Amino acid sequence: MYIGYIQFFMIGIIFLERFYDIPVSDGGMTLEEFVNEYVWVVLPAFFVFFILSSLVIGFLDTRFGLREEEMRNASTSNPVLREIQADLKEMKLELAEIKESIKSNS
């Protein structure tokens, strides 16, 4: 999951590099010049934006259950996890039979 944060940060850097030549003011200052001149403002602002956007994405993920659905789909397509699930179901049935036999013997 932390790799996703790193990827998100790298996408932000690539996004900034792509638009370095775009003017950001009427004076003709490009984004690269702006970042170089105000680096102590831009870097903390970018970091705060990164943290806030990560929180929003995490909230939406939790709210809509996207990760849980993805994990459920991945577990149903993985043959090892399917075998584990089948074994668990079998164990539950055996446990239910044992409980039933204990109830009938007492």
C-alpha cells in the first residue's frame, strides 16, 4: 500500500515536469522559474497537498469499500486462496457436526 503513495508522489512530480514551460503569471514567469524561485513555498505546499489528497483518496476508498472488493475479487481468482476457503468451509461443517453430535449425546 505504501508503494501506492510513492507512485502517487511520482505522478505529481511527472505532472509538474510536464507543465514546466507553461507561464504562471502575466510577467511570463514559467512554472520552472516559479518553483526555483519559491522552492521553500512550493515544496511544503506540494507536501501538504499530497497529504490532503492522500487522506481524501483514503476516505473515498474506505467509504465505498473499493479495497475490500478488490481483495475479494483477487482472492476468488487465486487458486491457493480458493483452496484455503474450501478447507475453511469444510472445517466449519465438521465443527457443526461435532457440536451436533455432542448435543445429541448429552
